[in-house]
Amino acid sequence: MNRKLLAILPLLAFILVCVFLYQGLFANPRELQTGRIGHTMPAFNLPDLMQDNKRWQHTDLQGEVYLLNVWGTWCPTCLAELDYLTKLREQGVKIVGLYYVQSYDADFDGAFDMAALREEVSSMLSRAGDPYQFNILDLERTLALDLGVSGAPETFLVDSKGTILLHHTGDINPRVWRSKFAPIMQELQP
Amino acid sequence: MIPEIGYFSLTLALVLSVLLCIFPLWGAHTGNLRLMRAAPSLAVGQFMFVLISFAALIYASLTDDFTVAYVAYHSSSTLPWYYKITSTWGGHEGAILLWLVMQAGWTAVVAMRSRSLPWILRARVLGVLGFLGVGFMLYTLLMSSPFELLLPYYPVEGRDLNPLLQDPGMIIHPPLLYMGYVGLSVSFSFAIAALLTGKLDNSWAKWSRPWTMTAWGFLTLGLTIGSWWAYSELGWGGWWFWDPVENAALMPWLVATALLHSLSVTEKRGVFKSWTVLLAIAGFSLSLLGTFIVRSGIIVSVHAFATDPDRGLFILAFLAVVVGGALTLYAFRVAQVRSEGRYKLVSREVALWLNNIFLVVATFVVLLGTLLPMVHKEMGLGSISIGEPFFNKMFAIILVPFAILMGIGPLLRWKQNKWGFLQNKMLFCAIVSIAVTSAWLFSSYDVVAPLTLLATTLAVWIVVTTGVDLYVKATIQTSFSQGLKRLDLSYWAMVLGHVGIAFIIAGVTLTSAYSVERDVSMKPGEVVQLNQYQYRFEGVNTIRGANYSGHAGEVSVLKNDKLETILHAEKRRYDIGMQFMTEAAIDAGFTRDLYLALGEQLSNGGWSLRIYHKPFVRWMWIGGMLVSLAGFLILGDKRYRSNKKREQTAAQEAI
């Protein structure tokens, strides 16, 4: 009896591990424990990505529910989610882009080639769909730092008072939208 | 055209592996020799088609065929040709295809080198390997095909291979690790075949042993080179980071180490049978689990990498079938197994049993450290992270009894020993080790921490006891030099393996205790002193490589005003991804490494530099090489070489 019990023990342990792994697979491991949820958008004053002389401040964004989507042309997952984000825009979701420049270093690179970046951005958006009302350029990555961005793509859901309600890491697809964003959106706009 | 051939060829390989799974297993079940005889040719055929498929991917990469999504995402036209080849395993889909090549390759080698086995066992081993092949091929074809096309809108240029992966260490270490992981599937198949046959005897252990040793040798080599790659390429002088990917490779290694010790007991003494089978199952299961953890995105380690829960689900389902099935079979069959041999407390059996306990505990530590953050989060207790301090502390605690045992074990004989007889030998070894270590450390360093002294003494203890044992074994009947020739290769494998581990322990201890680093800002012509070396900064040049540009800092190293070496540390920026990479300059030496990394240019015109002096760091990799050599040495042992005569008799018996 004892021996049989011993023989079956590894199987039981393995089943336990499997149950945890299975749950882990669907518990969305990409959910970050961000310190920003429930806080207001940090203050910023940053230039527009596509227009000279245009600047955006945090106060400009207040009054409406919007998604702040951190992205870059260098990021393949961002490209993948553009299509779905564009569909969301067509459904009336306001999406603001926070353009994350991956590899610019002011001490090393000298002047930033704005024209090249704009060309790259507009060619990608015209090809894959443009979900953005406008894009904020965060060249020094200060806002990204304040928000606790750890990579791209990441998306923040912000309400009309400027409170961050959600911080999603990874791409937005129909599954993520249904399970994470849609319930909160419904609460906000009954 | 060529990518389609690759995909089609893989489909054919899948068909063959389905047959390889069904025919021999059914044949063995019903005693149909003709079905069993089909297995070897199916195995070889399957390997051929997988190879064609892999060749197709390499061809697509070499010819810059950016219609293939995988090539477009992981290669570029400016990449040197050898990195175009290695880029085929730089990403998920390609890496899995390489895994398949290894899996099919091992299966084919087993098919060809197993003629001395009885047909029933041979067929079952190949059938189980075929089943594993089916799983991996289905995964590749359905979930992660590297032959997906980007038609009609394909890019004119690829995204380039991640610069971190553009390094010779990267060319070889993943294939070596895969060889190891997949090699463990052979031990696994032998265990399952033995369970199915119901005969867990010494001959099973004997057949399984050389395969396990080889797989373990590859795993060791892969880990060693991987660690060397991290050291030379990541630019901050570390060699092991305890991240999930490394842990995924370390766990199978620990279990495989336990397995090959346990196999030797089962082979020679006929005990620990059920335990050995369990280890064989666990070794490969942990390889699979590691793959699941790394590939499913369940633990987020690298960002901007769209992970697909379907992939994770497939691997988990496969894991559940393979491991769950194996353990169920184990639970049913193993209760009938009886140990034959008897042994006393002071015996080699018990020493090896303790060795297994320590290694399994170490595996659990790694497993817990890897999974606990996830479990913790799932139970709603919030995010925690388990990092280096936890692992370092736990391993330090396990190491002390383990290393002491490593010295005693070889001195013991099977069955039983007289304690008094051992006492003198061990006392002698202990005194010599402490004396040698103290003389060594106190003469070279001003400060010797107790823990450093302890760990180094343990390393020396292993070498001394191994030496004493070698002397005793060689001089049993003849003179020392004559006796050395008579020792068999598996004994030498043990000596090499243990001395290698001693090198690793000493290397890790001394480099952790006595590494010195300095962050300095220097202008050309300035000199800094670090230990007995002077570093003179000569200046920075602009450099231009095939697919990158950057700066190279030149530093002359002087010792007692004599030029020792010149270091060139580079900071590169790769053209396509615009990523920065630090190429550290390393002057390697037997007793020390000088390591230099170039930082940024500062506003005052100077440059920031980081200089390391790392004593004995190379011993770690020397040790790793010795250990893996031990794994390959056993292949030469005549007991395990299949000999022609036996093959023929076996064939006749079968008929």
C-alpha cells in the first residue's frame, strides 16, 4: 500500500503543477503591478510627432476617456495591433499615441533626424492603418518613465478626469479587449 | 518555391514519424517482427526529410528571401553569411525547427546504433521517440511554422538579427543545449520502453547509460559556452544570472547528473531501479517544462515579443500527455519492481543515494525559484521576484555537504566498508586540503573571508581525494604507471568530472571574492592603477563593420612598466535596429581576466570606462569543459561500444 502510494506521488505532484501552469497561461501574466493605476496622469509638456511647433500638455487630454498607446515603428507587435486599434477608432474609441524612440541617445547621436522618423511613421500608418488622433513624441522618454512603461506596446486607459484605470502590457487584440478593456469602458459610458 | 519544399518536406517527416510511432509499438505489443523491423528505416527517413526542411530555411536565409516572415524578422541582407545561418535559430520558430532536427537526428542515431538490443526493446524505444517527434512536428506545422510567407506585401529589407546574438558563442551554444535536451529524450524513451516491457534490469541501465552520458555531456558544454557568451557579450562581466531561461537549462542538467550516478548503481548493483526510472522521466520532463516556461510567455522575460496563448496551451497539452502518461505508467508498473542488492550504511550505494538527494533538492530550489513568483501571483498575494541572493544562498548551503560527499564517495566500496579504514585516509586528505588552501590563499591575498576559505578548501578537497583514490586504485596490484593504464575509461570520466567540478567551485568562489572593478572617466594619455596593473587610455577611434558602426577605445595595460597587452573595447551601433552593443575587451589568462568595457563620451571630452580584474574566472569554463569531456569519454569505453559479434547473435535470436 505504502509503496503504491509512493509510486503515484510523482503523478499527483505533476498534475498539481499542470493546474497551476494552465491557470497561469490564462491569468494574463503580462499584467503588471503598476504603481500608476488609480493615480492621475503625470504632468508633461511634449511636442507633437508630426507637426513642428505643436505641443501637448496633460491638461489638453482631460475631459474625455482615451487610450494612451505606447508604440514605435521598430516594434513588430505594435505593427500587429495597429489593425485592431484602427477598428476600435472606427467604433469611436479615442486613441492617443505615445511614440517611444527606442535607440536615440542625445549624448551619442547628435541632432535627431525628425524628417526620417516622420516618413517612417507615416508610411507604416498608411500601410497598416492609423488609429491615432495624434501622436506625442517622447524623445527623452520622460513621460514613459513617469508612467512606468517597460516596453512596447503598452496601453493605458485613462478616464475623463485623467485617472489611469488600466495598464496593459503587450498587444491589444479582440480577446484582450473583451476581457479587460470593454467591461471598464461600459462602466464609463453606460 | 524553396520554402514550400521545406514545409512539404516537414509534412512528409510528420507522416513518417506517425508511422514510426505506431508500427513498432504495435509490433512489439503483438509480437509482429515485420512491423518492428520497419522502425529503423522510418527513423532514418524521418531525419532526412526534417534535414531537407531545415536546409530549405537556411537556403531562404542565405538568399535573403524576405517573403519568408521568419527570415524577414530575423535576418537582413547586410548580415555576414555565417550569421545568416545562425539566424535560423535566433527566433522561436527556427529554434523549434532546429530542435526537430536534433530530435530526428538522435532518433536516427539510436536506430542505427541499437542493433545489439532485443527487437522488442529497440522497437519500443524508437516508437516512443517517434511519438515525441509527432508532438514536436505537429507543433511546428500548426503553431509555429518558420515557413509562413509575407506575400504579397513583403519587405525589401529584413529586421536584422538581434545584435546580442551576433557572437560566436551564440552560434554554438543553443544547438549544444538542444542536443542535450533532446538527448535526454533518449534516456526517457529507454525508461518508458523498459516500463512497457516490464523488465527493469541491469541491462536496461547499461544500454541507457552511454546515451544519457552523451546527452549530459552536450548539456554541460552548452551551459558552459552559454555562460561564456553571457560574460563576453553582455558587457558587465557577469556569467550567470539565474533568469528563467538559464534555470530551464540548469534543471535538466541537475537531474541528468543525478540520473547518471543513479544509473551506475542500477547497472552495477541492481538497486535504486524505480528511482532511476523516475529520474530518467524527470530529466526529459524538465526539459519540456523549461521549453514551456520559456516559450509560452508565462514568465515575461523579454518584451516586444507577441506571445500566443495557443502555443503555450499546445506545449502544455503535449507536456501533460507525455509526462502524465509516463508517470501514470510509472505508477502502475513500479510497485512490482524489487531491488536485488543489499548494502550497509557506509557504502558507495548510500553515498550515491545522498548525491541524488542533494541534486534533487538543488533542482527543487531552482524549480521553486522559477515558479514561485507565478504561483504567488496566482494566489493573489501580489508580485514577488526571486533573484540571485536566494539562489546563491541556497546553492551555497547545498554545496558544502555535497562537496564533502564528492570527496568521500569515490573512496567507498560497494556494499559495505570498515569505517576505521576510511578514517585515516580522509583525515589525511582533510589536513592536506586545509594546509594547501591556507598556504595558497593567505600568501596571495591580504583578506581571506571564512566562506571563501571554506569553499576553496572544498574544491581542493575534491582534487586531493580524487588524487588519493586514483593512486590507491592504480596501485592495487602493480606499479602506479602500469596501474594507470589499466583503469577503464568510465573511471577516468569520473575523475575528470569531479576535478572539473572542483575547478568550477574554485573559479566561482575566487572570482566572486576577489574581483575588482572600477568605473573611471579618462582622457587620452591618462593612467589608472587597478591591483598590480596600470591602464593607460590611448584614445578612441571610429570603426565601421559590415552592419554596424561605432567607437573603439584602446587601452594599454602595463605591469611593472612593461607592456602586458593592449585592449580594444568597442561600442557598436547596428545599422538596422539602431541598437547599441558593448563589445567588451577581454585579456584572458589562466589566473586572471582583464576585462574592459567602453561607456559614453562625457561632456568634458573624456570617456567613461569600466575596468574589471577577475581572478580565476576562466577556471569556471575550464571546469565546465572538463566535465563535458567526462561525458564524452564514456563513449570510448569498450563495455558500451556495440560489437559486431553481439549484434549478429542478437539478430539470430530475434529470428
